[in-house]
Amino acid sequence: MRAGNKLIWSLSLLLWAGLSAAQDTLHLLPTTRWDSVYETQWYAGFYVDVTGKEDLAAVKKKTFKIDSNFYNSIRERYGRRSVTAWIQWIIHNPLPQTETVGLYFNQGSIFQAYYEDETGVHLVQDNDAFFNLRPKDRRRSVEFQLASGSTARVYIKMDNAYQNFARGYPAIIRPAEYMQMLNRIQHGHRYFMYTDVLFLSIIFFITLHTLAQYFFNRRREFLLYAFYAGCVFTYFLYKFDEVYYINIFFAYLPYIHKFGNNPLSYLMFFAYYRFVRSFIDFKQIAPWFYRSILVTEKVLLAAIVADIVLAQLNMYPAKYMLFNILRSYLIIMAFTGITLLLRTRKPLPLFIAVGSGCFVLGAMIAMVLSWTMKPPYLYRFDPIIFMQLGIVIELLCFTLGLSYKTSLIEKEKIATQQQLIGQLEENKKLQEQLNTSLETRVKEQTSHILEQQLQLEKEKEQQLTLEFTKKITEMELQLLKSQLNPHFYFNTLHNLYGLAMIAPKKAPDAILKLSDIMEYVIYDCRHDRVPVEKELRFINSYIELEKLRYDNSASITLEVTGEADGKQISPLLLIQFIENAFKHGLEQYKKNSYLRICIAIENGHLRYESVNSISDGTASTAGGVGLANVRKRLEIIYPAKHELHIDSDSGEYKLQLTLQLN
């Protein structure tokens, strides 16, 4: 950064020194040279009279400064105001003879012209009537004599310096040198004119050709490319406005001629980015650069409006600052985009990269040469030809790129058509094969559809049957429970009555046990499932209550093994078997009767086994309605989850039940 700052300060000092350098003396050469006219501007000193009222005596005391960019300096400082400028030359004639020296100037207004030698100050003329209008070179001139060995100072007072300098600097030169210079300029103008016409013709042809291609295939990138080529054509048509034939067009458009330079260049770059964005998918290459292009397009459109406004307000320093900033930004964008395209190593991006690179390279060469080359070489060779060549190569690359992309699309279309034709032929063969087996397949499909329809109807019927059966089962279960509870109450009260008659002292204890039993039956048995522990406590209480009736006349035992572990069972399921054993076993055959009950819980299963004595006459009647109801409950509540076995041979009734618990 420090080295860069030193360089900037050094360049600034050199520029200031160049602008403030002392004025040198112009020496006439022994031989006439056509290019000496271009050296006279480097010997001219300038002074601006803002008031426009100073005379020669006052002006001679002022400091005249050399300024090779006097035209732009006045424009930047005073805008388009009409100011008065004094120009001074110091001329020395070292030759042995008197020389005729002429003041040559383009169309303009010169109020006064003086020359001062050893004899004093001489007013050449006080108005512009002495100028001779020359139709060929469109210049005015005045001549005076310079004696041998004498030195003269030439002063001219010029009004409206901004517009006059737009046509070129005044020149102090001998008539013979002027004629040589005029012939060279006319030759150079013819060369430039031919080159410009050829260049504009190429651009115009490319524009028309691309428009024709667009109307032929209606592809958007052709329209944008034609728009870009048209902007290039218009911009360079404007850039060549100093050529005589171009003024024919712009004479009818003075506003464009006045403000069109920078806006046309911004519009050209806007069209370039719109075309490139449609031709290359930057979203896949670099999404961030694609977003930068979108921002750049908006900036260029805003710059067009801003440049016109600044020009209208005569804010030329801000106008040039905007142009320089945008030019630097566009150069950075160009190099970044070209680098990204080259990295892809794909044909389509390479066309854009090579074309854009040629344009940027040609523009930079032209810009550098225009800064470094000085007259008379600028009049024999115009550096803008490098920019023109770069643009022609760029447009040719873009045209080839569009042609290549079109060929790829056409090849893809042909491949698609061939694939379609092959597919059609294959479809035709398949159609023939299908026609031969169509009837069979239709029959098979029809049969299959009928089978599926029958299957669906069957499944629907089964579903309805299942739902109907489920509802019936639920109703039957509720009915069985309603039958069970009154039956149990009746048996329990009957047993309590008998106990009170036989053993009154045992009645209170029996009533307490009956209270526990009734609490279980009334409250817990409302649910579909109860804990196995509660069911076992209920059975134990019931058996203990029954033992009070039989005292020691019968052998009654209950054995429970295993842990329930939170398992549940349907309430009052096992009590039916126990009631049946007391009713048809012990009551019918009391002497030496017995009842053994074993309940085991293991591996999620409950195993119930009861063995009781019966008389020979009760074997056929054991069970009855109660046992039938229990069987029905098991089928409804535990379908395929229970096993029930009954054996009533040899005066003994044996019942075994295995139940899968939930």
C-alpha cells in the first residue's frame, strides 16, 4: 500500500509539473516538415479571462501555462459557459531569410490577433473578417512576416473556447508545411473512412443475419444477440461522428449527438450481459457470478439515466468519475467471467470466453495506445482499429457459438426423432404381438376381474358376518353375566339360611365373609376383566363360607400356587365349577365326600383342576345349565385360548381347565 501511495503521489506531481511547465520557444526548421504542425500545440500557452474584459497589456502580465488537455480542462471547470481564452506562442526564426508564418484555425470566433516583435506590438486584425474560408479544409487562416533572427510572440483572443477547441487546436505553421499536413490528413481520413465503413458493414450484416435467424427459429438468444450487435453498430456509428458522412445522420438527432456517448456504451454492455446470460447458464457454473451479472445489468441501466442527467446539469467531473468507475468495474467483471468460463473447458463457454477476451484485449490495447501515442502518428494510424478487430473476432466467436449450439440442438432433435422412429417401429411390432394375444388376455383379465369382484364381495360378506357375530357375542356375554349374578345370589342366600339353621354361632363370621363376596360381585364384577388375585380371594372366601356348612363331615381343600404378576381374568368364571362341585357332589353325597381344588399360575397360563366325589346316580346330571353357561362364556371370551376336560367315571367327578391369561 505504501509503494502504491508513493507511485500515485509521484504521478500526481509529474502531472502538476507538466501542467505548470514554463512555455518553450517554437523554432522554425530549415526544411518544411508536414508533421511540424502537430508539435505547435505543445508550445502553446493558455490563460482564461473569466471576465472577458482584459486587454493585451493586462494579459501580457499573466502567466501562460501549457495544457495539452485544454479542451477538457475548460469543459470540466466551466461547463458549457461562454468564456474567453488567450493563447500565446513564442516563435523564433533562426533562418537567414524572412519567413511567412500562418495562424490556422478551425471554424470559430477569434476577436483579436496580435504579434509582438522587436519593433513592438502589431494588431493583425480586430475581428474575424480577415479569415479566408477554404472549402476543402474548412479552416481559416491569417499570415504575418517574421524577419531573420527575430523572435515574436503571437497572441489570439478566442471567445467560446469550449466549442472551438472541440474542432481542434489552432496551429502556427508555415504555408508549405500546412499544405503537406493537409494532404496527409486527407489521406488518413480516407483510410479511416474505408476502415470504418468496412467495420460497420460487418456489424450491420451480422445484426441482420442474426435477426433473420431469430425469425426463422424463434430462439431468444438470437434476438438478444441481434440486440447486442445492433447496440455495437449504433455505438460505433456515434464514435465516428467526426467523419463527415456520419454527421449526415446525427445532424437530425442533436440530443443523441450531445449526450449519447457514455449511455450508448452502457447500453451496449447491458445488451452483452443479457445475451451472455441467455447463452450460458451461469447458475450452474457460478451462482454468485450470476447474481453479480443481474446487479451489473441494473447498475448499467441506472448509469444510463444518471449520465444523461449529469450531462444536462453540466456536472462533467461527476460524469467522468462515473464512467471511470464503471469502466474499471466492467474490466474486473470481464476478467472474472472469462476465467470462470475457461475453467469449465466446455465448447459453448469457450466461445464466449475467447470472443470476450479478444474484445477486452483489443479495447485495452487501443486505450493504452491512445494514451501513449501522440500526433502525427494518431493521424496515420488509429488505435481504435484494435478495438474494432477485437469486436469483429468477438462477434464471429459468438456467431460460431450460436451455430454450434444450434447444431447441438439439431443433433439432439435428430437423435430424438430417430429414437422416436425406432420406438414407433418397436411399438408396431409389439402391437402386432398384442393383437394376436389380445383376446386371450382380455378373457384372462375379465376372468381375473370377476374373481377379484367375487373375492371382494366374499370378504365384504365375511366382514359383515364378523361384525354381526361380534355384536351377538357381546349381547350373549351380557346376558350370561345377568344370568350368573342372580343365580349366585340365590345360592349364597340359600347357604346362609342353612348355616343359620344348623350353626347359629357361625352366622356372624359367615355374614362378614358373605359381605366381602357381595362387595366383589357387586362392584368389581362390573368390569370385563378383574385381577387374578381378587378372583382367587373371592374363591377362597366362598370355600371358607361353604366349609362352615359342612363342618368336618366333608374333606374340602384349596391349593393355589404361582404368582399372578398383574394378570387379569373374566370375573366369576371359576366359581361355576366350584358351585357345581358342591351342588352335585357334596350335597348329594355327604358322608365321606371330598372336594380337592388345585389352581396353578405359570408362564401366563392358569390351570384349574377340581376332583369331587359323586354318587352313581348324579353322574349324568352333574353340570346342568350352569356348566353350559360357563362353556358358552369360555367360547366367547377365550376363543382358542382355553382347554376344558371333564371326567365322571367310578364315583368321581374330575374337571381340568387350562386358560391363557391376558
